[in-house]
Amino acid sequence: MRVWAVLNTLRGSLTAEAVAELVLNLAVARKAGAPLPFEAEGVDPSALMQLERVLDEIPVSKLAEVVDFSLARLARSQGKVGAEFGFVGSRTTTMLAKLAASCKGGVLYDPACGIAAALVEAVERGASPDRIVGHDISIRALHIAEQRAVLHGIDLELTRTNVLTEDADPCLRARTVILEPPFSLKWDAPERLMDPRFDFGLPPRSNADTAWLQHAIAHLDDDGRAYVLGPVGTLFRGGVEGRIRTEMIRRGCVEAVVGLPGKLLPHTSIPLALWVLLRPSDVRPNETVLLIDASRATAPEDNVADWLTRSEARDGVPWVDVTVADLIDEDSVLLPQRWVDRTDNHPEDIAGNYLASWAAIRETVHNLQSAVTPTEVLRNPSKPRVLTVSNLIDQNVLELRMGRSKDRYVDAPDTLQNRFATASDVRDGTLRNAGLCTSFHDYPELTQRGDVLVTTMNTVRARVDDVGGHLPSTGVYRLRVSNREVLSPEYLAIVLAGPWNERFQGGTTIHRAPIKELEVPLVPLTEQQEITEAMRSVHSVLAGSARLEDNARSAAAAMLDALRYHVALLEPAGALGTSVQNGREESKENR
């Protein structure tokens, strides 16, 4: 195609993003019959004239097709561009578009629409909603989406927002939600603690995958469906994610899960999963969940819509309907491979799973090496003054209030009865989604932003209440820092859980430590801040280690399958040791 040939000559002098914006601006101006609305700085004038001449030769009705072809080629040649903004014509885009093609009337909504690749393709494939809504955090991506909509003659309602930290349109209800969000995104939005969207449980800060799922459900109408693509880890990880999964299943929100092969996206080989979600219903909750194992399907994007609607179309893929009760009994693990009959273990699948697991291991190790560098801390530490909580109370640095059992909050207004913070909330790092409270800001039992909640039962755990407005329950103490020039709440929460305080545990039935005897090593505020930052880095390593463990378990399972079914395994490309060494060298260079 001549347009691509001309664009190729510009890639040396312009970034891929700039090339994409240039061709879009020229195409939109061509369709409007207007000149380019700005000076194209940094562009070779002869190349620009040649590009304008080529576009002038293209019929207006074909401009959208030509531009989309160019964007797809740019995304494939520059994987980072597609990973950030979306891939026009990618396999995952096509999958979501085909699933949304049956949307007639109502709202079609993409909460992370990027350049509107899936939304536009859905309309091209037959979707005819009353409204098409797209949200995204990138203003550049939305600008491209707006221009593509003009070229395709589609009316898009686009809003720049970060849906993880704010709900731009809480009343929006969609007939169809399609979503391919950033995977395994770390986030730390204090507002999430009170966000009513997270009705099934508070997503962990280390991973926003379950936040996207709950956002999609929150914006469905009563008859709507959401199709969400994500990594397979969300199907089986335990802890907070497992509890969220259980609640979603119990309330009938999970209609189906499709396990997909790796390499559906150009920039990653990680296998994906497709969630099919419904709005919770007490009237017609699902009794079963459809699980389809398409991990070795060659073209799932062409068939998944049929698999979900017609059982006879599933002849080529293993599938099973599993009862909600059985799923919950098995920790709500939704991996299709766990449930379908896999007596037909194919050698190429076992070998492929082994290689894919090692590829994921290398990617995780690389991310850890590049994202986490040793923090300079305690190089020349001040000698701490070790004070007890009691000492700090006496010095008017801390205020202490003990939590009460729920039945002893009879004096609390009814609207505060859903604001309890329990010991398990503190241990797990979750607080109930009660919504912000302004009517009873002077109620003495309510926590304030920055209060530290502590439980000492069995082990000492402490969390900073980033929002406030909670009622400490039995076994929870509220510590309020009165003098933040002396003590940081974040530092206090960290050191209260220090190993030296475990020696205070006592009791016959329930072990607990006396809160006032816990020791706080007091150092200057600047050092407190350094230690807090260092601990955040360590927690990032812990989160990455959990992902690494998941990947290693997958590799181990593939090796055992290879042993059982007599499969020869190839050596993974790129030894792990080499990856680690490269990461260390990169880290040294950065320092």
C-alpha cells in the first residue's frame, strides 16, 4: 500500500505515535475538505507533500480503511504503541468486537477504550447500540479514537478518566461492556476503600484485575453482559482475589469463562482468559458456570461467540458446566483445565505450556529487576529512641481508642452500622465499602484519614486508614498521631508490626499483645520517610514474588505432565540465569 510506503520513510525522523497522529490529521482534514490545521514540525516537506498527494488519490469512503491499515502496521512494528493504546485489527480486538456485534439498542461501553479499536470494529461488524461510550486515561489515545470515529462516521461519547480511581458516570448502565484493560496493574487509590463498585470485595493494591471485573459488572443493565479479557492468574489466585471470585460466583455474576491460548497479543505470550459477566440477581442466579478450555484453539477469536451461544459449536473444544456449589467448594477456581476432561493430553500442549510458563517466569524476573532497585536506607542510621505506645500517649504524640463489639454501638446512628472495621479487615488490608460519611464527622468513634488501625491477636498487624469514617470493632485499636512532626502514621504502622513486638504475645486461648507495651523505635522524620519508601519497594518485591510462584507452579505442573505422558521438552529460549544477570547489569547502569 502506497500510504504505508510513504509513512515508512517518516519513521526515522518521527516517533510511531507522531506518524500515527500525522496520518490521522491528514485523513480527517481530507474528509472535511480542509487544510491541515497545524504546521507539521519536524517533517520532511517533500515526504509530507507526497503523503498528502497519496491521500488525495484515495476515495473518501476508503480513508478509514486505509488509515486503520496503517495504524495496524505501526502497532505491529512498535509493540509499545499498541500495548498502551490498543491494536487495530488485533486478535483480541476482533474477539471483543465479534462478541459485541450482537448489541442492538442500549449502550455499548468500553471502560479502557484506548483508540476505540474494539468499539469501532464492533460497529463495523453489525453492532447498533443507541449510545457508544468510551473511557480512557490517555488523552492522546482518546484524540486518536475521536479522529477514527470521524473517519468511520461513528458517534462516540469519549471521556478522559481513570476508572480505577473515579467512576466518571456512576449511573451508566450498558447492554454490552467490552474490556481489555492493562493487566496486573498496581494501584493505590485511597478512594477505593469507599467505592460502591467494589461490592464483592476490595481489590488488592498489588493487582487491579478484580477491580476491572467489578467495574464492568457495576455498569451493566439488568439484561446486559460484560466480556472482559485478563490474565489467567485471576482465575485461581487465593487470598482477597479468591474471596472476590467466590462472591461473584455466589451472586450469579459469572456466566462463563473461556481459557485462551498465548500470543493473542503481539507484545506478550501470556495466555489470557475471557470472563462473561452478568449483573447480580436474586431472582435468576446462575446455578452453573460454563467453562471452555480453548487453550489450544487456533483461532478462538473467530469461534468464541458461537461457543458461548450454541453447545453444538463446542465440538472442537473441551467444555463443561460446573455447579456454583462445586466451584465454591473448590476455592472458586475457574481454570477450565481444572474442570474439563483432559484424558487427551496432547504432547504439543504440554510442551507449549512448559515453554509459556518459563517465558512468564523470565518476564516476571525481568520486571522485578527493572522495576525494583535497592533503596539506600539505614546507611548511616540515627540511634533510635525506643518508646512504647504508652510513652507516646503520655507525650501527646498518640491518642488511643479501643474498638467495641458491634452490639455495643447501639448508640451509633443507623447509617453508621455498615462501617465496622474488623480485625480481619486490618490483617488482610481491606476495609468495608461504606461510602464517604460527612453527616457524622463529629461522631467520636469514627476514624479519621490517617488513623492507624491495629490488631494484636495472634500477631501484630497495623494499617493506615487512608479515607477514614470507620468504626473499630472488637480487637481493633485506633491510634491517632497528634504530632506528625514527630511521627508519621505510615511509619508507625510499619514498625508496630516489627518482629521485636511478637515477644509481647501472651494468653491461653487467644494470644494477643498489650497495645500500650508495643515498642516504636523513634528516628527523625526524614529517616521515617526513607524507611517507608524502602518498605514500599519491598512490598513490590513480595507481590512480584507471588506472581513468580504462580508461574513456577505452572512450569512444575507441565514438567510432571511431561513425565506422566512421555513428552520430550525443549529447553526454554533464554536461560533464566542470563535474564537475571542482564537485569543486574541494567540495575547497575541505572545506578
